[in-house]
Amino acid sequence: MKVPAFLDSPRARAADTGPLGKLWIWLGDVAPRPLDPIGSFKIKITILLVGSGCFGLLVFWALLGFLPWKMATIAIAGAVFVSRVLAHGMTSPLREMTAGVRQMARGDYDVRVRATSQDEVGVLAEAFNHMAGDLATVDRERRELIANVSHELRTPITALHAVLENIVDGVSQPDPDTLRTALAQTERLGRLVGELLDVSRLDAGAVPLRRATFDVRPFLRQVAAEQALHTHSDITIDVQAPPRLTAHADRARLHQVVANLLDNAVRHSPPGGTITLSAASADHDLLLEVADQGPGIPAGDRLRVFERFTRGGNAGRNDGGTGLGLSISRWIVDLHGGRIAVADTPTGCLIRVRLPRA
């Protein structure tokens, strides 16, 4: 059934109702609202009942020619009393929500209202409770983010301050080793700032992908060679890929994923351990795997390690990590329509990335 143009308003489209529902919404938009100046919903209900009763009495008088005034007065007084009693319970969730909104304005998101009514007010109360829960979660994540960022920034800044202070006081000389230590801390600061920028882009949700088709083998060789420049231990990176294997993805973003996974594997591998970077074609998808010989990730933490500032069982270890690499990697893989997960392996840790090739 075709709906007239004047009924197809944005609010009616958002409600996703039929023609009768759209008509009802339109009537609500254009109908007069003479009770808006009244500041009490209970008084409005009382006026509604008394007005309806008086209109019924007038019809009764017009049709029958007489009106029992004493009976009509008792009926109206009873209607006012009953309406006030019932309206108190009907408006209780609205008063609770009003008080709850004021509490949330002061930063208290633990407020909840009683949502036992089965009408529109009850639906509104449930939506209010759901909104309050979401706001509490967002506020908690914001506080955790500020605390974690402050902690992560403080560590390299403190170390860099100590190195420079020793040089200024003459305790240590600006020899290559001392300057290399200062450089490592500035690199750590730069890496953290870059990852925080990526997190802000993740939250904004406005990052376009520049997809292109490229060969996987030279791409992985390049990422592995760059990682080897920053690795000061005897770690072998073995890249295995079938000949002429190609990928259709954002090369820069995929480079970031592989680099993050390799960096994570390097930091958790023992000295002299072997890191395996492999690629293969599986069911028309591109399969990338990074395996190390570290302690591995417990089964209960395999989903949590992809959350922000989570380092599994090594949270207290000063290994230069920020706890953002795997979270950013999951975000990039999700943008490509792929999947990333910690796979089962007898020893060490194996992280598997599956990307659609088309």
C-alpha cells in the first residue's frame, strides 16, 4: 500500500511502522497540544479524565434532557481521586529517570530505574537503563585509557629524564651506549604516540582502505628485513609462501599488521629463538601465520589479548610494549573483512590472520 507523501516523514520512517502507524505519528505532529504549559503529568491525566467525563455527561444531558448533578459531582470527584492515585505510579519511572539524568550529569552512571511497566513508559525505562549501562562502560574505558596512557608515557619519559640528567650532572658521559639508550626511549615514545593516533582513528571509524594487488613473498621479505634491523638477538625469521601468491589489500595497513605481530613475537621469544612467518592460500583466502617459541598465551586470555593495553601474562614485564599492537592489528584485519585469532600450537604462540583475497 502506497503511503501519501505527507505521512512519509523522517520520524515515521525511523519508526518503521505501517500506514496506520504513520498516520498516528502525523496526527501527533500536527494535533494541538493545549496542555503543554502545565508542569505536572499527573494534573494532565486528571484534566484528561475529568474532561472526558464532563463531555460524556454533556452527551448524556443532550440526549436524555436531564442530568443528575449530585451523582455527576460524586463521579467526577471519584475520577479525580482515582486518577491522582494511579497517575502517581504511572509517573514514578519518569521521576526516577529525571533524577537519574541529573545524577549522570554529575558523573554518576550507576543509577538505574525500575522498569516493570509493560507500556511505553516501561520501554522508555528499559532504554534508559541500557543507556546508563553503556555510558558507565564508556566512562570506565575512558578512565582506564587515561590511566594506561599516563602509565605508558611515564615509563620512557622517566628513563629518558634519568639518562639526560646523568649526562648533565656528569655522572655518565654522552658515549654511544648512553645515547643509544636515550634513542631507544624516544623511539618507544614515538611508537606509543603513533599507536595512540591509530586508536583515535579506530574510534572515529573513518579510515579508508587503499586496496591494491601485490605479491606476498617480496612483501613479507621486506617486513621481515625491517624487523630484523630492530632486533638485537639471534632470531631467525623464516618466510614461506607459495610462488606467485598475491594479496588484494591495503599494503601499508597490512604491513602494520605483520610488523606488529613480528614485534610481539620478538619481545616474547627467548634469546636465540625462532620466529616463523608463513603465508599460504586457503579456500580462496590469504592465510598469514606468525609463530614464536615463547611461553604462549593461556586459552582464557586468547580473546583478551586483542583488547587495548592488554599484554596477557606479561603485564608487569618492561619489554617495551604498549599493549596496543594486537588491538590495532585486529582493527585493520576487521577493516579488510578478515579474522585474526590465537591458534592452538604445541609450543609457543601462533597468531593466524585470514584475509579475503578478492
